[in-house]
Amino acid sequence: MVRLSIVVAIGVLSAIGLSPTVASSEPTGHRHEIEIFSAGEPGDPEKPSRVIKVTMQESDGKMLFVPDHVEVRKGEQIKFELYNSGEFDHEFVLATTQENQKHAEAMKMNPQMEHDDPNATRIAPKKRDEIVWNFTKLGEFEFACLIPGHRDAGMFGTVRVK
């Protein structure tokens, strides 16, 4: 049904002359049409960054990030070195709490959704990945795992930008 909806949407967009930038070859894929992010912008991997190592894990029925709180300065570029030490796939999605909660609801409808956005990554057990991010906006932001049930099990943290 999802595949049929995507095919119909591509046909409609093509018929009216719009580019189907949201659709992808993978029906479980997901990419934002407009590249505007609440927490800043993708960083430049060629420029110096402060490294923050974040581990994803399960412990005593909880799922969590260690550390679960980070403080950065406005304009600072951070390289998040992510390691999934757990037994399940986990995600790191950087946005506002409200955006992540809304996105988590969408994930419940499509639990195999994968992200193709610079502020998000899914990591298999015992694997590593990284996100380089330039925090251009003041405020408090959230990183969370939006796989159904994971955020509810405690898998979220905060980034405070001062």
C-alpha cells in the first residue's frame, strides 16, 4: 500500500511538473524536502570540530545515550562520534523536542523508515557512525532514537547551545 501511494504521488507530481524530491527509490527512506534544521546546519567535515563521543545502549530495561546532556557554544562545530554498544538498531536524530515527538509518531506508522538527512543516522549493533553539526542557533535541542518504543524507554538527550 505504501509503495502504491508513492507511485501515485510521483505520477501526480510529474503530471503537474513538480520534482518529487521527497520520494526515494527505497519506500522506507525519508528525506526532508526543505533542508532547514532547527538546531543549526550540517557541519563541514574538513573543518576542525570538537569531538563528543556518544554511546547508545540498553541497560535494565532502559534505552539510553551516554552522555545524555551536552553543552556547546553558538557557532561551534561538533563531531558526534556515535557508537551503538547495544543489541538493537538505534538512531540519533537531532532536532527540537517537538519535532522529534512528531517524527516519532510518524515512525510508529512506518517503523522501518530510515533517514537520509544530515541530522540523523541509524546505527546497527556494535557499529559506529558520525554526524558533524554546526550549532548556529541558541536554545535547547534534543537528540533521540525515534525507532518505535526507544524514545519512550528513555532514549533521548539534550544539547544546550549558549
